Amino acid sequence: MSLRAAPAVLLHDLTVAYDRKPAVHHLQGIFPAGSLTAVVGPNGAGKSTLLKTMVGLLRPTEGRVELQPPSAIAYLPQQAEIDRSFPISVLDTVLLGYWRRLGWRREVTAAMHEAAQAAIAAVGLKGLAQAAVGTLSVGQFQRVLFARIVLQDAPVILLDEPFAAIDEATAADLVAVVEGWHREGRTVIAVLHDLGQVRAHFPQALLLAGAAVAWGPTAEALTPDNLHRARRQADPWGADELIEGMAS
């Protein structure tokens, strides 16, 4: 795994509308090179929209996203957005991590197969390389997606709810993978809901409620006052259940 120098990710007055409704409002700031940041906030706060815009799936209404220097991004969407009905094996799914380098014409080499097998073992799926992804549990499939990101070898990694609906053991293993990426100097940005997990493992946090409420060191960003502001900003009519438990 040959890591290139990780870039900083810059947001320049970024505004994004999703389904014709404003979702992200005038977001301005920097994810520093090599940083590990959690994006948190109430439901409908624009978290997933932000990641989709950063990876180029959505176009900004105003402003722009910049990688300095320009570089590749690896993106893990929510599992609900992935169709697992296609008959493909764990190994072939992981090998798709080489897609950017291979395209249609080049063949997968023996070295690539070896690296894919190593990535599968590293995420705890040794012996399942030939299993069909449709037969896997939610947690096992998430491990497959993490192995695919390992092969992408991207300096910037975006994760949308990577630990949702998986068991505690799998979550702990995948958190360790994320922390390994951080130690390697990659810029990692993850949408998360578990604030205990954020406080334990993510040094930086962006608290989002359409617009940024707070952005910086996690302990400073996720104060009770800021969490209350995020709730009110997302729902000025006071629906406290929007982020019930976020202050825990």
C-alpha cells in the first residue's frame, strides 16, 4: 500500500440542494490533511448530502469542494443504497477496488489477487473469498466494503454511516481499520450517529444542521449547548426527538 501525500479537503461557501430543497447551507471550512473527522447532526441535517457532493455525485448549488492537492477519493455509501442481488463473490467485489486503475481492458494480476486476499483476511473474512455477497450478513458485507476501500488506496476516504446496523464486534474491528487509515496519514471523514463512538475514536467533529453549528476538536464541537443549537436549528419548532440521545 503506497500512500500518497493526503490532501486537505476545502469547502468554499458550499450550498447544496437535494430534491430541490436546500440541504447544506454556505458551508465554509477545511478538513486538514491526515485528519479523522466525524460528521454528526440530526436526521435531515445534510450529512449524507455533504459526502455525496464531496465525491461528485451531487453538484453544488453554490460554492465548491476542493482537494489540495487534487487526489482520488474512496467513498463508502450507506448499505441501503447498494444492491446485493447481483451474483458476485466476495473476492470479485473487493477486486473492484482496483477499478480506477484497471478500467475495462486490463486484467487483474496475481499480485492484485494476493492483495485482495490479504485485505479480506485483514477485515476478518478469511475463508469467505468465494462466498456470494448476497449470502452475507450485514456486518460481513460491511467488512467486504472496507476491504474494497483498502485496495483503492485513496488518500481521502468518505464513509457514510459505516457502523450502522452492525454488531459490536464488527463495529470495533472496523473502527480499528479506520484508525489504521488515520495513522497512515489518510484524510478520513465519516457520517456517524453514535456520539460515544465519536468521542472515543474521532479527534475532529463537524456538527451539521443544514449549516455548520460547530467544527473543530470533538470535545469543543459536541458540547451540550452546541447539540441543543443543532436540534433547534434543524427543527425550530422544537421537535426534541430529532436527535434524542445525542447529548449522552
